[in-house]
Amino acid sequence: MCAQILRPGSGQGNCCSGGPTLIFACSGAADVGEIADRAARKLTKDGIGKMFCLAGIGGRVSGIMKTTESAEKILAIDGCELDCVKNSLQQAGFDEFKHFCVTDLGMEKGKTLVNNENIVTATTKVKEILS
């Protein structure tokens, strides 16, 4: 597991501030990617952090990059062991973040139901990682 990122200047109250935790999730075509995406959305709804745009990281969109640089914490939620979220963040220069992979829970890519139970299981594990 990677160390959490702590950066000064976050949470200044404007629309572009990173806030305490930015959440980047796999939204891939596989079932475990959908679970990662829906867990990130639930975490956002629960006030744990703010889901943010991974495509913007890949595209090096300046505003998204700046907001991510100002985040106190970054969380990467991957669906499978390909670690696309983790790799995207690292290739963009972000090396300090918490990382979680849905398949680490024993859920198998292509064989897992996308249901509330599995989303809650993933969300609960992420909350443990962040605490």
C-alpha cells in the first residue's frame, strides 16, 4: 500500500480546490471496474472524498492536474490487477497515494455480480484503508 499524500494549500474553498481526499476509480468495462466506479461514487456520496476525473489525469488536463497536486490525500481504486488507475497516476507524476484493488477481496474479473453487497464490501474496505 502506498503512503497517503499530504500537500499544503488544499481546501481553500474555491471550486478548484482539491479538498481533503480525491478519489480516482477504474470505470472499465469489466464487472470489477464497475464495482470500483460505484464504490467511488458511494464514497463521494458518503462524504469520504470527492470522485475525480481519471481521464483528465491521462490527458494531462491542466486544471485537473493542479487540483490533484493540491489534494491532501489521493485514493486510487482499481478493478483488477492491471492497476490502470495506479499506473495512470504514477505516469502523471503522482507517487504518493492510497491504493486498493477490488480483486484483492477475492472478486474475480468477469465472474462477479455488480450488486449492492459487493459495492458495500468494496466501500467498507476502502474506508478501512483510509482510516
